[in-house]
Amino acid sequence: MRALVLFSGGVDSSTCLALAVQKFAKENVTALSISYGQKHIKEIEASNKIADFYGVEHIYLDLTPIFKYSNSSLLSQSDEKVPEKSYAEQLAEGLGSPVTTYVPFRNGLFLASAASIALSKECSVIYYGAHSDDAAGNAYPDCSSRFNNAMNEAIIAGSGEQLKIEAPFIDMTKSGVVAEGIKLGVPYEYTWSCYEGESAPCGKCATCIDRAEAFRLNGVEDPINYLKD
Amino acid sequence: MRALVLFSGGVDSSTCLALAVQKFAKENVTALSISYGQKHIKEIEASNKIADFYGVEHIYLDLTPIFKYSNSSLLSQSDEKVPEKSYAEQLAEGLGSPVTTYVPFRNGLFLASAASIALSKECSVIYYGAHSDDAAGNAYPDCSSRFNNAMNEAIIAGSGEQLKIEAPFIDMTKSGVVAEGIKLGVPYEYTWSCYEGESAPCGKCATCIDRAEAFRLNGVEDPINYLKD
């Protein structure tokens, strides 16, 4: 049995990759990393290091043209700044729901691309690292279990029951994901989470805030160094 | 209200485009055509003529890299020939279900790409021309109403309820689609259905057979000329 892992090089998908390698053995795992017009290539660099660490096949795909009409603040063409606030603060202040860093139906497109490639490579499962913190308050509706259940059914039905999604963290918080990853020995020092593309993570964007909190809740030091003010 | 039409330049999607233009007016309709590594560019040429005819915005996307690992007989890199048989014959003879011209999760990928672009362009609906003949016997599972219902729910949930799919022909046969198109005055002389890329349609592949039958059942002559033996 073979698995394809949707793999950004961040904390969640790296933990997902570790789980898949544990379950299927590295020879049977393909990691898929996708560019979509982000403001930097730090995630791609991180994904290369971690795929090497695990010794899995690593496929890279560029879907930037699909997002050229979007003004998501995560994208290079956007004139909007990435907010320096947690998701909870952004939602409480009514800055948008979905949040401004939502990239239109990105995870749906990623899962559909993963499905096309997985079927070609005779994988019977896609691993997907979405978790409940990102879905809270509809910040990222394409991380919700409602979305995941429907997309899973679409992939099962649309593939003639040859393929399905496993989303092991869909009902888990990010600190739960980190707890799993610590047990699995995930090399978090290689991961990249920050929305900005500086020499080190900014420590101020929502995903930096969430990441730091997830390590703090586990009583473990995050192995990466943040930018100093 | 704006609509995005998934538009190949064939009979079904051209009829779908006609319906969308009638409902939303051409200024509010965007047609999306996608290359995916087919053996020819006849469909793209056809889509250009028909988009011009209707005066709608026409976006073109190339997703060929996603299918480079696939051996679907519809793709240029495949060594498999397109069967010269109807879908019903292929299924009855056990030549594969899905059929060999199934491109892995293609329609799921197309709908997901359409969703990302539709949200960027402030469309609230995607028009999709799948019909029941293509889904029969699981020839194309990504044309089934089970798939369509799930994909629609994934797009509604994953977009934060900003977008949905309309599939007006999902429970209709291809002859029913042609009946609609005749009423709407669709310029079928510009459409391209054939899986081969000759100077004229082959008349022998499953989609040529289905198309000819759909016109015959309507008692109307197909305005295109087929290759002579």
C-alpha cells in the first residue's frame, strides 16, 4: 500500500509525513510540495531538507498561475500586509472570516492535485495535516472537518473508490500535533511556519504565534530561533 | 452575480456556457479552459471560437504537469490507444471501469481550480456540464451525481459558503443536453468532441459515437463533418 503526503515543510505536514513513513515505510511514501505564489520560498527549502531526512520521493508542483487573480495577503502580488496578530484576535476584531491570509480554496486545490498524482502513482491514501486550530471561527474553512469529510467523499466517489484522505489531526489542536511529533522525533529544526520570508521567522504573524504556543503547551523549547526586535 | 463556466469547447460545456450567458448576461460570465496533456489542441481551438461567439471573458490554464505520471489513453505520453468502441461496449467487455480514457480525478481537479479562480473573481457559482451518460457504469466516476454532490459540499464548506456548483445536466442524458442546446442556439458547428486530433472527428471513439447518437435522438443533423473511411 502506498501513500501520498501533502507536504508544505511546516509543523503539521511534517508530522503527517512522519506518521505516514512510520505506517507505510519510506519506500511507499511520496511527499508532494506545492508553490502557489507565496511571498517567499522558505517552505520549499524546508520541505527539501525534511524529505531528505526521511528519504522519501519528493514531488514539486507550481500552481502559482491559478492564484494570479487573488489578493490574499499571503501572496506575492498582494498589496495587503500579513496581520501581526493571532487568528483569534483577527476574528475578534472582525478583520475577515476567512482571514486575509486565506488563499481561495487552496487546500481543496491541493487535495485535488494530490488525488490526480496519487492515482497515477498507485497510492490508495492521501495524508493531509489540517488541524482544528486553523479551522476555528472559520479562519480557514478549508481546514474544517466539514470540508475534509466532503472532500474525502468527493475523492472516494470521483476515483471509483480507489483513493481516500486520511487527516489524522483534523480534530486535534496544534499542540496535540506537536505532542505527536515529539514522540515521532520529527526534525522540527528544519521546518518553516512563518508567513514572512525573512532570514528567521518573524514571531509576530498568526502562524508564528500559534507555533510558539503549541511548543509552550508541550513544555518543550521550539528548536528554531525567531528574529530579534 | 457572477458565474464561472468550466469550458472544454465540447457539446456539454458549450451548452452549459449558453445557459450561464442566458441567466447571468455575458459581462458576468467567465469561461475557464484547461489543458491537461491531451493528444491534441482541437478542444482549445474550439473553446476560443465559442467564447468569442458569446463574447465572454476566457481564461486558459495549463495543468499538464499534474498528469505527467498518468498512463490514461487520452494523454499524449500514453502508449495506450483510445478504444474505437462506445463506453457501453467497453464496460460490457470489461476493458476497465473507469474506462482507459479516464484521467485521474481530472474533473475534481478542474472544479477545484475553477473554485480558486471563481473566488478570486468574485463569482458565486461554477457551472459544470457533466451528464449521466458519462457516469453510467462508472465509466467516468468524476461525472457521477455522487461525486458532484460531494464536490459541491466541499466547495461550499471550503469557501466559507461563498461559492457552489451548478451542474444542470447531472441527471440528464447527452441527447437531453443537445435538446437544451438546440433551443438555446448553441453553435455546435464550432465544438470539438473527438478524442483523436485529426483534421476532422474520427467518428469511431466513444465520445464521437455518443455525440452522433445524441443528435440522432433529437432528429437533427450534427453540423460537423466526420472523417471518411
